[in-house]
Amino acid sequence: MTALTVNGRPLRFDIDPETPLLHALREAANLTGTKYGCGTGDCHACTVIVDGEALRSCLITIAEAEGRYVTTIEGLSRDRSHPVQQAFVAEQAIQCGFCTPGIVLAAAALLSENANPSAAEIRAALPNLCRCGVYPRLVRAVERAARVARREETISAAPAPGISAEDAARAVPAMDRGD
Amino acid sequence: MHVSRRGLLAGAAVGGGLLVAWGLWPRDYGTPLTPGRGEWAYSAWLKLARDGVLTVAVPQLEMGQGVSTILPQVIAAEMGADWRTVAVEPAPVSGAYPNLPLAAKWAPLWMPFAAGLADDPRKLVLRRWAEMTGFTATAEGTSLAAYEPPAREAAAAARAMLCMAAADRWDVAWEECEVRGGLVFHGDKHFSFAALAEEAAAYEPPDPPPLNPAPYAEVPDPVTEAAGLRFPRLDLPAKVDGTFPFAGDVRLPGMLYAAIRHGPIGDTELLGYDEAAAKVRGLRHVVKSRGWIAAVADTWWAAEKALSAMAPVWRTTGRASSERIATAIDEALTKGEASRVVTRGAGDADNGEPTVTYRYEIAPATHATIETASATARLADGKLELWMATQAPSHAKAAAAKAVGLSADDAVLYPMAAGGSFDRRLEHDHAIEAAVIASEVGAPVQLVWSRWQEHVAGRPRAPLACLASAWTAQEDGSPTGLRLRVAMPSTTAEFGARLFGNKTALAARRATDSAPDPLAFEGALGPYAIPDIAIDHVPVDVGLPSGRMRGNAPAYLAFVTESFIDELAARVGREPLSFRMAMLGGDPRLAECLQRAARLGQWDGGAGQSGNGIACWRIGDPEIGGPVARIACVATARAGEGGVRVEKLSVAVDLGRVVNLDIARQQIEGGLVFGTSLATGSALAYEAGLPTASRLASLNLPQLRDCPEIAVELIPGEGEPADPGEIGVAVAPPAIANALHSATGLRLRRLPLLSEGL
């Protein structure tokens, strides 16, 4: 059994310790937000944060990840409130969304190290492949996320999940039954 | 005797009386939606719930292009709903959502011997076929043309029903009611959609439904746009937190994971594999077919590892190779018999020898979607369930059902969104494979192709070579005649034989290798007022199956034509912009795009090795009618370290009426990036039946750090809304080639541009 901490919870994997972290997360832990795109480290869709660093989960085995702290897209925030998540939605820097979790985590790791990255630093930190072509919006989105993280700006673009019908009805007249 | 409709159809079809049977086919496909508790279906398009949530069913594949926002937006705007209450779900496969414009366009593919009966969306035969087969395919930029009208009608009907329910409560005439923001008003009284949801569902809407005077449109305007998006994409919150499910994210009780290996390209047969080597921990089953072998295990990685260890052995004849492709195309181009597929004026008759001829080539290119082919299948109690992303769901479902001996009625397809497609998901080999594997192992199975398998068994864009010839006027060098002689596989016909004929890749190639393929030359006349044009196709079997790819015919035709036009201008020392403008008298809107792009991109004529190149294109033909997308692009590029460096793309675009400006911008930006990837990479080479590259890293795809600066100017336009997704793909490669000519003096006539070396 290989033990590591994923999104703050201790997990023990009863599978081949040589299994890449990517497949342990997806197929054993059912954390499917981490995506398989190539298995060889080219696409970066499987990027997760391991002990603060953005790593391609297809390139590390669970044996190598033993005892480490892994954050996947599911664990980045409880309610989509991470500045990168909010900024990506606000800038519509997402199309098909398949590469998005990897890009968001790479950007989040960058901002945790560097509160005010330059455009060149952002480009260097995001080698993720996106075939839909959201690139023209990425630098802008990460810069905006950085401003939010520095509390120079606020965004509420992506609503938190699980809003109750009563709360929604208070904010949206169309949902208020009037009874 | 009880006679079912189905029995009648089969009997009639056997007797040759297909039309009799069609006459008995249901005309109304009703409401295929299943409302939940406290929710009511108003039509095939929408449901309204007690809590005010309006759920729109979208019969098109979401693959990043935003259709699962745009069609709900059309409904919300027509209905007067509050955008915050709108939810979306994929529509089931049903006759209620026929894609008529696409069925008309593809009539030569599904009715090859009598396409004339069904080449117009208004024709009855076509509607019947599209309804009967549940043809809702997502392709060719037809989403709005096909679905904006029925979506608006459904919304208008629902709006009227809500007004009727409110009016009855107030005892007023329903026509006096107004709807906005999800509220029905009469004077200063109002009821919410939530309050009326149940009652209103029981009303019979007026026929025809009372449409708003004009369809919804957004007009480019910096002030209103700065205030924020009016209709933000519905799919983004789930996409940014990892909960948005793709086909490979489905988890079922007892589900196993399958990996697959396909044999080399050609006529291929599995001979055997190393059974002793397959002792991988977690491996449960091995499933063999003629042309593939699959391993099924507790994790996908274990299945993939087992396949590597098993080292399957194949017998393959007619192996695909780049050498064979080049030889076949060269022979066809220089000696093959051509069919004229498009003519304008006198074509090339009586013109004599052309003034100038150049040869252009395009290598096979792969889609490289980040999501590989993925499908989840469960077979239980004689029913097949499929979870997958597909651009042609009814055909994928039918093919998978047939493969396991079931009728399409015994299969259910749950449409999933695609992790990119670019027309890759018009193919559904993986649906058949997943169904067969699930059937053999007796458990739910999730099949995911490895990246290598995408390269081996994907369907790349067809390779081609073209001799472009012109007859030019003596005074200014402008073309008076143009001829394109194109040697390429009959790629659209081949695709059609796979999709509609359920043929294997090999059988489809064999069925179509000698017939010309007019659909592969859509828009070949180009935008210019050249009096005589002749487009010739030399069909050639290159030994490699090929398929559709984002941009399709406009993408390769624009590269050839716009490179060639640039060369014609350079021959006589004319400035490329004014050379083009002089030929655009018939399309002032495209001329406007060119001028605006020139301004936006600080066009300098490309002189003095400035590295500026220009190109334009349009998809659709104003003379025929229908939507027309127009674009002009100024590219700045240089030959840099390791290849082409595209610095900037500035485009002006006219799409007619635009429903969602920011999604249109996304699509233009994405199209330009995709076009750039085709200009600088994406190519596959083949040896002994296999691609020589197994990795994405070998494709030279742009990353953020290579991405050109992109400036987009959307021109407020009128007319039917054109698709924004493909036009950028078409314009980027020739603009970049022309820019490189300016920068280096070299004319690169081959795609990808790198393949010639700099």
C-alpha cells in the first residue's frame, strides 16, 4: 500500500506502486479532474501540485509520490473561489475545458511562488498544450488572477456550487414563486 | 393481425416501396425529454421547473465551440428568461432535432445515387431521412443555420404558454402580457417563471408561435462590452473546478479499464501475441479482433502496460508509407486523369498554355485533440449503453449496436462533451470497440486510446498536391484564368462511406478511390472576380485513410489560392493588398475586411523583408445565399531558431449577425491558433504502415510561448449568422506563408511550412 496525502486527505493505494500518479488519481481515487492526454509529459493536461510544485502526474509513480502532499483541481478550492479559477471564467479563457485543470493548477502554483509574475514568467510557467487555442487569453487571465490574489481586484464570475433554491430566489426574481 | 410500424417499414423496404413506409413514419417526434420531479417539459427543447430553472436541451456536441451556451442563449433571449436561471443538458438522439442544412449538404454522402432528391433543406425526402435517422450531426458550421429557427420557435411557444397561464390568473388577454427577466408582466403586475411553471406547461401554444420581430444579435461596441459579458458561457464553472465530465471520467459499478492496439495501416490482421508476457498485475481480460487487440484491467495503466508486454504481431499488406503517398500523389498529379469538379466562365478552354504554374503540397495532418478517443460501454439485459463524445451520435450508436448484434433501438447513447474535436469525433471506431469489449468481458468497460493509437488509427487530413496555373493580363499581371489541378484522395466520399455506409477504413478507401469528390472542393472558386476558373480533381488512393478536419476544404484551398495569388502579385512587382482589392469588386465586404486588417496589422506591403504577409478568404458564397464568413489577416512572421516564428496575426472578420460576440472571438482566436499549428506542424509521416512520430512533442504544436499576438476586429455585419470556427483556420497558413516570403524571400509551397526547411 502506497500512502500519500491528496487534497488534504490521507490515501493508501492498493495498486502497483509503479502506477503513475495520474492513473492512481483517476482510476483508483476517482479524481477525474486530472486528465490523460499523452502519458509522456508533452501535453501537461495531468499537471497537479505536489508539495507546492506543478508536476506532470503521468511522469511520477505513486511510489515516488509516497508521503507527499498532492493537490488536484478538485482540491484547489472548495467553491471555485481560487483567484485563478475566477479569472479564467471571467476572461472566458476556457473552451473545451480538457486542458483547463492542468493550466489552472500550473498558474496557481506560479502565483503561490510569485505574486506578481511578468508576462514572460507566465509564458514560461504554462507549457500546457491547448488545441482549442485559449492562449491569447491566458496571460491576461493569470495577470488578473494575480491582481485578485494581491487583493487589488475582486471577481465573482463562477458562482459557488450548491446554492439553495431559497437563496437563489432571493437574488433572482424569476426564481421567486411569490409564496 | 397486429402490424407494427417497424414491420411495415421492413416489409415495404423489401418490396421496394420505401416511400410508402415513409408515409407511415411518425411526423411528430414529440418530446424526447424526461422531466424530473417538479419539472415540466414544454417541448423537445426546454423544461421549466418549480424553482424557476429553465433547462435547455442542446442537440449539438459541445467540443469547446460554445454551442451549449449559444443555443440556450437564443432561447433565453427569445423567451425573455433571466440568464442566471438557464441550465443546459445534451439532447438525446431523436428525430425531433434534424440537422436539415447539413443533411442537404451531405446528401451526396448518404444518398450517393440520387442526391438531387435531397439537396435542399426544404425537400421532404431530406426531412424524413434526417428525422428517421435522428441525424443531429455537429459539423460544417451548421449549428445556427439548423437550430436557431426551431430554438426560437420553441422559446416563443413557451413564452406564449407562460403568458396564457398568467393572463388566465389575471383574467386579461394573454397577448397583452410582456415577458422580460424571467417575469411575465401585465401593467405593473407580474408573475415569475417559477410561479407559472406547472400551470403554463398544460397550455396549447399558438401555431405558429409568436416570434419576436428580430432574432437576438450582439453588436461590437467597446462601451457595452466593457460592462461585462451579457451571456457568459454556461459550461465554465464546471470546467474550472474539474467536475465537468468527459467520456473517460464516467465511473460505473464494476467498471474495468481497457487499452487498445490497432494493427499497422493497410489490410491488417492480428496473428498473435506473447501470452506469457501478459502476466501484469491487475490484468483481467484480453479481447482480440481482426485489426486490434485490447487489454482490460483494473487500471488503464495496467491494461496499457500489458499490451506493451504482449507485443502483438500483425500481418499487414499494403502498408501506408510517406514514400508511397508521395509517389501516388505525384503520379496522379502529373499523369492521372482529372475530373472537372467546378467551372466558372470558360474554365480553361481555348486558353492555351498557362502563363505560370506552381506546385503546392500538403502533408497528412493530425488533429491532436488533447482528449484521446474515449468511450464507456455497458451491455446488460440486451441493452447497450454508451457514454461518448460524438459529432454524429445516431450513427455512432447504430454502429456500436450492430457490432454486438443489437438494433439501434436497443442502444442508448449518453452524449458527452468532447475534449477538443476539430472534426476528429465524426469518427466512432472507439464506440464499436468499446461495445465489443464490454460484450466479451461481461462488465462495463471504459476504453481510452493512448496518444500513440490516436496517431495510428486516427483519420488525418488528406495529403494533396496541386498544380496552380494562371493566365494573366499583360497590362497588370492579374489573373484572367485560374486552374487548380489537385491530386488527393476522395476524402469526403471516403468519410461518408465510413459514417453512412458503416464501412471499415479499408473498405471505404476501396469503395471510393476512383470517383471524384466535389465536396472536397467547397468554395474552390474563391472570392476573386477571375473570369475563367477550372478546378480539377485527380482522385488517388494513397494507401492512407483520411478524414475531416477543422477548416476542411476552405483550409487547404485557401492555402493554395492565397499563396498563389501572392506569387502572381510578386511576379509583376505589385503590392499584394491592392492586387487583391482590384479583384474584389464583387465582394465589397471582403474588401472592407482587407482594409481593416491592413490598418489593424499596420500593413506595410511586405516590402524590405518586413515579414508582413496578407491573405483573405470567405466561407459561403454571397451569390448562392446563406451565411457567409469573411476574414482578412495580416501576419508577421520570421524564420527563427528551430523554424517559423509567427509574431502577430491581425484579422478583421465579418460574420454577418453575431449571436455571442465573445464566443465568436474565442472561435476566431482558436481558429487562428489551430491554423498556425497547421502551418508550422501537425504533420504525420508514415513508414511500414505506422506513423514515424508517437508523441505530441514531435508535432511542433504551438504552446503559449510560441503563440503569436492576436488582434481581432469584428465588423458589425448583417445577414445570417456565419460560423466563426473555421474561417481563422483557413486564413492563417497562407498569411504566414506570405509573411515568410516577405521575411526571407523564400516561397514555401508546402504545408507544414517547416517541412521544406528554412
